[in-house]
Amino acid sequence: MYCRKEISGASFFEGARPCDEVLDIEADWGADRILTVSGQGPGGPVDVSIRPMLPDTPERLVVLRRGIVRPMRGRRLPDDVATELCDYVTELTGHTADPTTLTAAPLSILMLMIAEAETIRATHGEDVAEDVLRQVAQALVLQKRKADVIARYREGQFLVLAPDTPRVGASMLAERIRRSVASLALEVSGEPLRVTVLAFAAEYRPAMDGTVREAVEKASASLQTQAFQIVS
């Protein structure tokens, strides 16, 4: 049995990671069904046919693309890195981290901030600046996937930890955030307020980047010098 589902910007094509839309309906598939997913890959629009594996197998899906059949087997962060990551997220957010989703590899770090934050604060005051940050934070939450972790970071920055996501996936997430922020009707004293979101994305490599905490600090510093602009 075949069925088709259109998924715009599906992260399925980034690095053999099924997008959230696919995972949401995975449980409803029968073993005899094949689903053709259309989405945006790194090289442009692509179609991928997939079918679910039987329960209690290490593979979740079989990908059939251009005649190639390939099982998808999830990767995990090393145990010591996973423990440190969960402890860090619990400390950062105040909520106990879920290791079943958080420690899926690769892990990407996305750092964001509003370029005009200090200007807005100096011109319109602390209350307006905080309201803008609050609305941007809400836009981030609306775009987060189930496993993503979002938190306020120092100096008005926002941190997004994206498990099971390569760097290109974090860049695509940044683009989704851009569209979400662009839809915000920001204004001050009846006048529209335009903001520029700065972003830096990096894929976490434990052997090269040290601890997750160190990698986040490095990403925060890089945001000041290597950021790309997301204009709303």
C-alpha cells in the first residue's frame, strides 16, 4: 500500500534524520505501507520513499532513494557526553532533561540574538526591550521540535540545542525561526519595529569542542564575530 505526504522543508533529508512530521505518524503505519515524502534537501527538492521496520528492531525506517535501500539506525552521544549534556540542560532550564531524545547524535548548537536589542533598550526603555525579547522567545518556542531545548542565555542571547540534527539542519531551523519572527507584528508607540536576528550554528564534536558547556560558550563568542543575519 502506498500513500503520499507533502512535508515542506522536511529535515528528513539533512542527514538521514526523520523529520517530526514523519515520526508523528510512524506509529500508525502498517508494515506493508510505503510512504513517499516530499521535502527540501540540502541540494533542493527531493522525494524519498520510506517504510517502517517491525517493532523491537534497531532500525526504525528503511529509506528507498534512487534504488538504494538503507536502514536508518539512530546514533547516540557517548555515555559521558550524554550525562554531562543532561546535567547541563537540567541546570540551564530547571527541568530534568530527557536522555532518550536529547542525546541523539549529532547535536547542533544554535545561538541567536537581536542585533538591535541594546538600541531598543536605550531608545525605548527596559520594558519595551524585554517585551520584544519575550515575543521573539515565543516565536522560537513555536518553531522548536519535540527534542529541541530552548533557553535564554547571557547578554540577551537565545540558545537552541538541537539533538539528532547536523549543522545544515540547524541552519534550516534558523530559517524557520526567521520566518516566524518575520510574522510578528512588532511595534512601538504605534510604529512598526523591525529587528535583525543574528545567528550562529555549529555541530557539536565532543573530541574537538570539549564539554557541551565549553562548546556553548564558544558558540556564544562566535555569535559576535561569525554570525549570519536573519532579518524579519
